[in-house]
Amino acid sequence: MQFDQSSKIAFLGMGLMGNRMTTRLLNAGFQVSVWNRTATACESLIQQGATLVNLDRIADYDLILSCLADDHAVEHVFTQIENGIRADQVIVDFSSLSVEKTQELARRTQAKEAIWIDSPVSGGTNGAEDGTLVVFAGGDATTIQALTPIYQVLSQRVTRMGETGTGQATKICNQLIVAANSTLIAEAVALADLAGVDTTLLAPALAGGFADSKPFQILAPRMATHTFKPVQWKVQTLAKDLNNALQLATALKLDIPVAEKALSQLNAHQQLGHAEADLSTVIQQVQK
């Protein structure tokens, strides 16, 4: 098994991440065909040299990549291609899913004598654009190694976390920290503002200290100035990931009260019409 520029790739899901990841693959000389539920999202990539995927002919592709919104979206697309999957195909899922759904889809893929690799990523839209994502991979070690030419274009680091589902479990832990941290960052910025602090100075002042992090350096300046566009992290995406964390914790009989509180804050923000808004808008929920 080997993947290179001669491999035929189908990439399903041209959202904020998938679009940028596909652009990098095209620029690196890979043959990529694209699909999105809303076909207009593929137009710019067609202009860059991509072709359109025909889901009825999914067996034509050596490698199927996907980056979709959630369990429901991946299930919907997988059901459309399931009958067409052929032996020895590899499906690499960059979506952030529940462990339960990932393991189910992997079993259904294995029934077709194909291979499922869960490969959720961290790094946001900037990482997708710059090829500096980090990948948490779960599944067959030999297949993950064979995917190196693909991963090298998209990421700075790939870590195999274990068997199928462990990549998603790792991403869930990553998102738990990011999402819960984001609500705390909003509270810190709001508190500093009321105390008379020039909040535009928070990020540089705390840089390198114990409170520093990438989310802090991204979110604190945007929260301080109420600069909410362009959208980098959607509120609904982080809420979905936190919900997956709570589901996994429940299944494993672990109490995670901080995550529960963070999810309640994000859900309240969504209910006010901010589901599609950037995560930095959570400051509005705190300052209301």
C-alpha cells in the first residue's frame, strides 16, 4: 500500500477546513476530486484543478478523505457511498466525531474489506491553510504510515494514538480543554475590562506565563476588541465536541463538571442565535 501523486483521491466536505486542506493537496500535485452537499462550495477548487466526485462511482478512488460537521453528517454521506466501497480502499476521516460512531463506521468499512482511519485534527483554519495541523490518528499502524505523503502536506505532526476510535477520543480531550478554556478566557477579559484594565494588552502581557495558550492568544485580542470575523471556530462546533466529551465520560462513568458548565454556556449562547458565530463571541454571553 502506497499513496502518492498518482493516487486518485476523493475529498468529501468542503467546509472551512476541507476547502483549505484540498487546496494544499492540489498545490502539492495530488489528483483530488471534491464533493460537498452544497455544490457551490466546490467551485473555487474546480478552478484550481479539482474535479467533481460522483458518489455513485466512489470505487474509482484509491483514497477517500472526509471532513464533515458531525456524526449525523458523516453517517448521511457514508450511507450514500457504503454500497460502492471496494476492498483495499482507505477512508481517512478528519471530522470530529463521537468514539461510538467512529467505531461503528469502521466496522461497516471493514465488512467491505476496506480500512477506516480516524484522523481528527487540531490547528483551526490557519493550520489547515498553512499545513501545520496536528493529527490524532486511530487505526492500523501500517496504513497510517502509508498515509505519510498525504499527512506531510496537511500537518506538522501525526501521532498514532492507538486502535480505532482513539484518535477521536484524543480530539475530544483536546476540544474539552479548548472549549472550556474559551469560556474562562471570556470571563477573564470581561473581569479585566470592569477592573479598568486595557484588555488589548492582556495577550502580550500574559504571553509565556502559566496562563498562556494558543486559544488565549487568538481569542483574548478578538474578545477585547469585539472582532468576531472572519469565523475561525464556530460556537456550534465546539458545543458539539463538548457534547461528545460528556457522552464519552458518561459511558466511562466519569464525572466532568467543568465541561458540563462550559457546555451550558455555549448552549445558551447558541440559543441567542450565535451558533454559526465565532467562538470569540462568547464574550457577549459574559458581558450581557
